[in-house]
Amino acid sequence: MKIFLDTANLDEIKELADLLDGVTTNPSLVAREEKPFRELLSEICRLVLGPVSAEVTALDVEGMVRQARELAKVADNVVIKIPMGLPGVRAVKRLAAEGIPTNVTLVFSPVQALWAAKAGATYVSPFVGRIDDRAGDGMELVAQILGIYENYGFDTQVIVASVRHVRHVVEAALLGAPIVTAPYRVVRQLFDHPLTDLGIERFLADWERAAG
Ligand code: E4P
């Protein structure tokens, strides 16, 4: 399973860049950083070899395609994030024909994911955390999308997004989701366990005692 970092923060990306498979940003994350979007995107793309998602803000097809073409010029590893919906699906179809990779975002139903794949999306991002926040079952949606893509042999890859905690990552891995994108706090936790720290402490204490 590939692990993407869901952030636009350069310090967070720098700390984990050598291990990351990619980065996803969104307008809210970019707005937190005080840098012009294109400049920030270019720096992120230099730090990370894998795909870096950058989202359009236009809501009409022409505007989305225009912004996507501009963002795609920033670096070879830019992936254009397009919000789900009728204009979004049309824009994805146009961009796919031009060879521009896309990530269809804000996906909350299996049929939205079906349309995204039919249009030729490279990636689709179901937002599991936002579904769980409303007492739904985000992982059930991921399972449904994976099943549908398997049934029809779609190449579109599922990015499990809006991850809130480590359990989301575990559940995504158990379902065989190809990619998860998680915030820095969660990705950092994936390396640690209190029993690992305790174990290291005890091993070293025993070692020192024997040496003494
Ligand atoms: C995905 O690509 C989005 O940037 C992100 O996962 C949204 O997560 P949130 O629900 O925590 O804002």
C-alpha cells in the first residue's frame, strides 16, 4: 500500500520525503501556508518524487480545464485534483484525453466513483473521515468502490482520504486499498508503539547492566 502525506506544509514533507509515495493538497491546506500556490506546489514537487495532487478552484468545465493545464506545467509529477460532480467528470474526461492525470476528490458514494473511473480518472478519493464524522461508514464506501473497480477492470486507483486515525490506515490496508493519504500526525504515529519504546529501554538497561 502506498502512503501519501495529506499536507501542503514543507517542513512536514521534508521530514518524511524519503519515505513518502506521494502528497495530496487541497485549497484549505494550501491556504494555511503563506506562499503563492504555484511556488509552493513547485517546491513540494521537488521534494517528493511521487504524485502531488493540486486542486482546481473553478467550478465550470472550461475553468477547471484551463486551471488544470496551468498547474500541470508546474512539474511532471503534478496530479490535478478535480471536485466530483457533472462538470468535474466532464473536465476529467477532457484532461484524460490530453494525458493529464487527475484525482477526483470529495467522493462520498460508489456511483460517484463509478463515473470518475468511466471518465478516465487516474485516482479517486473517497473521504472516509467526513463520512464517519456523520455516523456513516467510510470504509464500507471504500469496499464498495474497490469491488466495483474489480468487477469492471477499471485502472483508477483508490486513495483512501480524510483519514482521522491509525485504525483507518489499518482498515484500508485490510481491504487492499492501493493508497492511503493521511495527515502528518497520523503518518508519524504509524512508526511508533509504546511497547516498542519500552522494549528498547529494557534491552538497553539490561545491556548496560551486563556491561557494568
Ligand atoms: C484528500 O485528498 C483531502 O485533502 C483530505 O484527505 C481531506 O481531509 P479532511 O476531511 O481531514 O479535510
